[in-house]
Amino acid sequence: MLRICSLLVLVLAAPLLAIPAAAQTVTGPARVIDGDTYDVAGHRIRLFGVDAPEAKQTCTSDQGAWPCGRWATTEVTRRIGGKSITCTGVETDRYGRLVARCVLGGQDIGAMLTRAGIVYAFRKYALDYVDAEKEALFAARGLWRGGSTPPWDYRASQQPAAQTVPAADCAIKGNISGSGRIYHMPGDRSYAKTRINTAKGERWFCSEADARKAGWRAARD
């Protein structure tokens, strides 16, 4: 009898168990933040497998420089802004965003945007959209109308000179600001421009566990 009761408790409790963030599926109107980041049903979504030009990024064409970052955001908004999309999580990134594959009317949004030349296939993390990118390249669509700089190269070019790290294996920056005690990992968007001032109590950490134990939290920007 006790065994039966235990089984019943497990069955009844199953729907209450937390679903891992990366396994979530969310549906709702898309609010476009930029070319690869959207708000959907209260969740910040980072579109899987692609990378869009940065907001202030410019690209070149036969006619000269043009604001490809602003253009990409406008084009994505025109295609999916305010429309109901469904996003299925792949993982959660260090900023707390749900990295997800998203569809609109059954159409893969990552493939749609890459094929239109609005975003780049983010080969560092996935090869899913390489063929779609080749199609855009050969047809000279969007970003491929002329010379273009991938957003990861653009971001690298905008970073200030790196601050000397005291030890190669202790490169995590523990910054103190109005937002609190925040640590930045190498490769984070704000890492290079963050300067550590030990006189203010800021520190270098050798691991995320050490940083969290000392009272710092991961950067979300």
C-alpha cells in the first residue's frame, strides 16, 4: 500500500517539476530588440545559429557605407515584429537568454533570415545555416551586396587594448559598479572594456565558482 501511495505522489507531482530552461518552448508576439535578439512571452530570446550586425555597425557596398546594423533590425522587425512565433530552447547562455530555434508559420526563422542575407551563419556555434548563407552570397542578397564585415570581427575591432591579466588562468574580471558586483568572462561583450581597479576592491578570479563564492554574479549584458 505504501509503495502504491508513493507512486501516486510521484505521478501527481510530475507536472510541478521544473522544466529546464533550455528545454522550454515559448510562443507569443515577437518584440525585436535587434537582428538576432527578441522578447517573446516574457523571455529574452537569442536566435540559435546566427549572428546579426551590431546596432552601430556599418557595411560597404558599391554605393559606399551603409548602416547595416540598423537595416538588419528593421528588416527583421518587418518580417516577424508583432507576429506570433514559437521558440524552442537549445541552451541558456551566460546572460540568461534562451538560445532557441524559432519558427513563424512553420518556417525556420534562422534559415529565413540567413537566406535573405540579413544575418550571418554563426559557424563558431553551429553549421545549420551555412547552406542558406551560401545561397544569399551567390545571389548577392542583403549583407552580401558588397563588402561586409561579420559582426564578430566588428566587435573585436571595437574593443580597447586588453588589460594585462595577472595570471593566464585567472582572467575573470570582478567589477564593482552601480549594478553591483559583476564578473566578466573572457569573450563576454563587455570584457575588454571592463577595467579592474584593485584599489576599489575589484578583483581577478580564477574560476566562476570563486567569483560566485566571493559575492559576484555573472554579467547579463
